[in-house]
Amino acid sequence: MGGIIEIANLTKTYRGGVVAVDDLSLEVGEGEFVTLLGPSGCGKTTTLRMIAGFETPTKGRIYLAGEDVTELPPYRRQVNTVFQDYALFPHMTIRDNVGYGLRVSGVPKSEIAPRVAEALTTVGLLEKAEARPGNLSGGQKQRVALARALVRNPKVLLLDEPLSALDAKLREAMQVELKHLHQRLGLTFVFVTHDQTEALVMSDRVVVMDRGKIVQSGAPTELYDDPATPYVANFIGTSNMIRGEVAHANGELTAVRFAGGELHATSGSARFGVGQKVVASVRPEKVQLRGEGEAPAGHAVIEGTVIDSLFHGKAFRLEVDIRQGTPFLVDIQLTTGARLARVPAAGAAVALVVDPQTVSLFPAEAEETP
């Protein structure tokens, strides 16, 4: 086996024929931070629970460090899970919560104390050892749950939406803490979330799931800049999706005609023929407002009318009518010294410039398949 985790043709079918995970295969390298990302019901948590041993696969095998653990109970697998609800014992001190798993496993008392102290030090909570969970903040409780998982020296740490109960600012801080903790410890992390930002910030690799299958797996930048399907383009970040047909194509550019004009793309030019129905994806921050002069060669220029302007802190998001049914989104970054006068008001006519290298093209039928 090549990775610390090897999942081969894993399937989970529940009563009534509901397929939660569908013939999924995945390898996770030792020390890697892999995130399973997708909406509710895509199979990510079921996959994690099968790795942990809390769910039994209908078909397929799970290997940990080369050992087939498919039939082993959770306590015999060298993995530990951190849950969304922390699952701390309210009547126990933090020290006793962290050491609980060691005590029930029969670890000698003389060994428990230093291991608990080390785990609490790792998460920065040694000074809270005698406190009880009710006296801790949400972020501190989450770190106690981490310490309790780490104290057993697992080969793999499984994290099931562990930050979803935190407020936005604390959640952002914990994302950074978890990333740094992973870097310090060198452990293998498998993280489950439906939050795209969380996945992009923390992961070495993101595995996007839909309807029990893996749609695309890759580095965060790869998924963002080169999505494999319209589903990934829509789920990772925000994308404008324009439906049209290929007007002409050569070895360098593909021109896509739609109701409001024409787009050009360099990606995948050879795959599309004239007249073929396609979907073009464009990120809002990749679109420019045309100033004075001509647009660069090969760049498409789309005429439109501003519907609304929404302030997003670091940027203004324009909703532009380009006669394609749904508003076309354009992000204007407010860099140092930028003036609000640059932001067109509702009703203003604008010309949008799109670099063909920033356009992803997909066959129209790709919108219907996972």
C-alpha cells in the first residue's frame, strides 16, 4: 500500500437502497492534510465514519499503514476522531477528560500524567488542566477535544466538522491553529467540512465529493484555478456560469457565443467543435472593467448594465446584466489608495474585459453529471 490510508472501492448503502458512498477509492499519504469537501448528503462524513470504524462498509476495503482494518472495531484502529460537539464529560476536569481514553485502555498511571501534560501543552491549555468544560470558551473546548485525541498517539487524526459550532472570528483563528498544529506534529489529518474557505485555507489536498463519489481531488490552487467540472467551479469559490455554443475554435482560442456577446477561452480548445453546447466559468475577481483604450488581443469585451453594487469590505461586487438571464458578478478590489469613484453605480453602462486564460470551458452535459 502506498499511503497511510488506502480506501478501495468503498460503498455504503443504507436501508431502503440509499447509497451514501458509491465505489469510492482514495489514498492518503503519511503526514498529509486531506479535506473531504462537499454539501450535506454527499457522503463525506459517512466516509470518515467508515475509516474510524463507526460505520461498516457494504462493500470495499480500508487499509491503515498496510493493515486491513475493515472489520476491526474503532478501539483497535490507530485513528482518533474529533467531533463537532466536542463530547467532553462536564463533571470531569480538563486533565481527566484528556486522560480518560488512556485510563480505560489500561495505560499505567505513571505514564498517563506526563502524556496528558504533553497533549495539553501542545494545544496551549496546560494552565486550564483543573478547570471543567463549563468554564471554557468554545475554542478552548475544541482544543481539549484535540488534546484528548492526540494523547493516544494515533497514526491518523480524523476531524468531523470540528469548527462548525464556533463563531466566524474564532473559527478563522482555529483554522490557522489547526494548520500550524498539523505542521508541528507531522500527523496525517483527514478533515471533513462543507465550508470551502476552510478547505482551501488548511489543506494540502482537497477531495471534492458529490452524491457519494469523488468529483475532483487536488491542491487547493489546482481546484480553484482549474476545476474539472461546473460543479467544482461553483462549489469552490464563486463562478459566473455562462451557457452558449462554440462559434469557432483553433489551436489557441475557443470562442463561445451567448445571448449577450462572446467569450474566449484558451483552456481545452482542442476538445470542442463548432456548434457544440458548452458552459464557460469565469471567477468574479478575474474580470476587469475596461478603461481607456483597447482591450488586449484575444481578450473578450462584454457590454452590460450595472444592476447593483454590494460592498464586501475589501472589494465591491457588481451585479451586471449581460443579457444571459442571471447577473454576471464582477469584483472590484479596493487596493490602497483606490477611490470609491471607480465603482460604477446602478444603471451605469460598463464594458467587461475577460482574459481567455481565466476562462474554464466544459461540455454542456457536464452540468448534469457528478
